[in-house]
Amino acid sequence: MRHSTLLLAAALAAGTLAMAPAAQAAPQVTPETATLSFDCGSYGSGTATLKATQDGTAATIELSTEAIKAPVPIAAGAVASTLTLTRNGSGTTTFTGNSNPAIPAGGAVSTGPLDGTVASGDSLEAKSLTVVVFGVTAECTATSPQDPGPFVF
């Protein structure tokens, strides 16, 4: 009887494993961080750091740029931003948001998370940035490619 009990237990364990859902790896964007340069006209120019995350088809990008400096202290949540990215080399997509940490006078503008939607395999590279603070709009254009390369979702 002991042998049949062991066989039954083994069969039940195998059946349980076979019926368990397969663990799926969380989508992972690569690279997670990239840098590039922006020209923001009379507001300045400089480097920007982008940090991307993904959860299924939802993605976020946080951005900090030396290209725009805060002339006065800016409260948290006062920066509205739109980041336009080239999608798969031909189309575009936008990531938007109005979330930012408090920024001291003279500090680099940080914004995000900016929210967007992605599909598996999308390759996104920053093209332009629009930042609105206190009703003043700064339009920035990427002047370099992302390094080390586009975000691939």
C-alpha cells in the first residue's frame, strides 16, 4: 500500500504542476535609462536623462533636463509636459503628464512620470519636448540620438 500511496502523491503533484499557469516574465524595457541633448531655443540647451518603465501596454518616462532651468521655485505638480517620440522609425507617439517634484530656482526641470501606451517590440526615441510652466511654453527639439539607443518595449 505504501508504494501505491507514493505513486498517487507523485501523480497528483505532476497534475498540479501541469495545471498551474505558466509564470510570465514582466515586460522589460531596454535600456531603462538613456540620455540625449535638447535645444529649447531661448530657454537653453543641454542634456536630458530619460528613465523608462513598463507594465504591460502602459509605460512611463521620467525626464530631467539641464536644457531648461527654473527661473523661480516651481511647486510639485506645476509642470505640464508632452514628450514626442519616434515610434519604430516612422510614426510618433506622445507621453504626457503634469507630475513633477518641487524644483528650486535655478534647478533643472524634472517631469514625470509621463504616461504613454506601447506595444511589444515598440522602439521609441525622443524627438521633442514641450514643457508648460505658469502658462509659459518651452519647445525643445532633440539634437542628438538617445544614448545608448532607443527604448525597446
